[in-house]
Amino acid sequence: MIPITPKIRNLVFSANLYRLISLRNLSHIVTYHMISDSLNGFYPETATKVFERQIAHLSKNYEIIPLDEVSLRITTGRSLRRSVAITFDDGFRDNYEKAYPILKRYNAPATIFVAAGYIESGDIPWFIRLRYIFKNTDRTRFQLRAIGSDGVMPMTSRSERFAASQVAMEYLMLLPERDRASLIRDLADDLKVAGFDELGNLMLDWRQIREMSENGISMGAHTVTHPNLNSVPLGKAEWEIRTSKETIEQNIRSPVTSFAYPFGRLQQFSRQHVDLLKALQFKCAVTTELGVVSHKSNVFELHRSAPWDFHMAGSL
């Protein structure tokens, strides 16, 4: 398969080829995380101005529909052509402050998958803490023995620090929650990063979530603590999924019927987790596997698209 490089993607848009794709009976589920006025290259961010151009383009050229509607169209055989669903993972405050006004402006529905434990506590998600450590360290070498391995990774540039953070991320995904929290504290000490106060409060609160849920933004479940589901016992996974669903429902007084697998690759959840979702009366679940949605798609393993530069085609 030919990799989709920025050059190829630009060619697709400049030649109007993306319009041919939109004629097929397919849907896109677009993934966002954080929306920011100032990107730093370590967090899963989309620039606010870019996000608005993308929503403007989608609003003009596609039918933006709720995620549950995508699932319904798959199961009933209704057309998916030229449809797109917008999703956000984790529940960051900027979804309310930056994205929500833009979505309202274009009357665009969306789904936010909420990691309920971070909303309840106001804590910063562990994966953001990890990225923050590597973003802010002055150390130029990362000793891999800190994560149970051998060797050293250079960290003399931003890209090298990000690469080191990714190696640490893959290791921490596999740890129990308590061990992971302890190791993150150790990494902050080893890499001479003093605390996380600069991050402030990154997460949504329930007032913001309720307001959005009453105005066209659906809420989905995303576990409590954002574990790799395959790294925890099945009973713990069941608690994570059930508790996130019940907590959100109690706060928005509305059913939660969609789920996003934390990290979301196929190797990070199993058939047992799908069975749990069905037993808990979820209607669909999304992954982070890249791809489009068709009537052959499994509604509990829906692929999503990264935020393409839809705005590039806005004047075509």
C-alpha cells in the first residue's frame, strides 16, 4: 500500500480527487482531541483556525451527522454517502472553550468521549503528564533503564524528546494504574521536571458537559482512568466501562450509547470487551484504526480518520 504522504494528500485535493471518494457509499468518522491556539508538538492538538476551516469545509461539502446516526445507517442499510461524524477523545476543556462555539456556528453535531475519572477529579490525564515531562526536560539523554529496558535515547531536539516520550508511553500503557502513577513521578524527578502546575485545569467540568449535551453534542464513554483494556483484568475493564457510562449518564441525565476504546488499536481491546459493551447496551464503539466506514463495518469496531486538511479543498 502506498503511504499517504502530505505531498500525495495535497495532490488529491488539488486535483479534486477527494470528490470522487465522496461519491462512494462511505462515511468518515473524524477524530480530534485538543483544540488549541498555540500548538506545542507534544499533545494531540489541532489548531483552532485549522479546526474552523475543516468544519466549514465539512459543513459545505458533507452531511455532518451524529455518530449514533452512522451506526444506525450501517445496521439499517441507509445511505452513508457524503456523511461525516465528528468525535473528540478524552474530554479536554478546550473542546468547550474552542471547539464548541465553532460547532454551534455551523450547526454541527459531534460526540465527545469522556474519560470520566478525570472529569470527576480534575486531574491531568497520565498520558498528558508524560508528554509534559518530555516536552519540558532539559536532559539530553533518556536512560531506558527507567522503563525496564537497556540503552539510551538522545533528546537533543524536540523530535528526539517526542520519540523518547513515545517509547515511554508504550511501556506505561501496560502497567497497572498505581505502578504507572509511581513511574511518572519517578520520570519527572529523573528528568528534572518540577510538577505540573503550569498545565492548569485541562479537563471539562460537568456544567460544561451538561450544556453541550443539551445543545447537539453527544457524550460517549471512554473508561474512568484511560487504561489499555488488554493490560487490565477483565473484571477491572468491566468496572472501567460500566462506571464511566453510569457516571456520565447520572450527570447528563441521558443515555450514553457510544464508546471509544482507550488508545484504540485493535491489539488494545478484545472480543471480550466488545461483549461487555453489548451487555451494557452500547450501540457502537470507535477505534483509532485509520479507515472509512461502510455497510460492512462492525459497529463495535468502527475505524476513524485523522483530521485531514479539509480546509485545503474549501475553495475547490
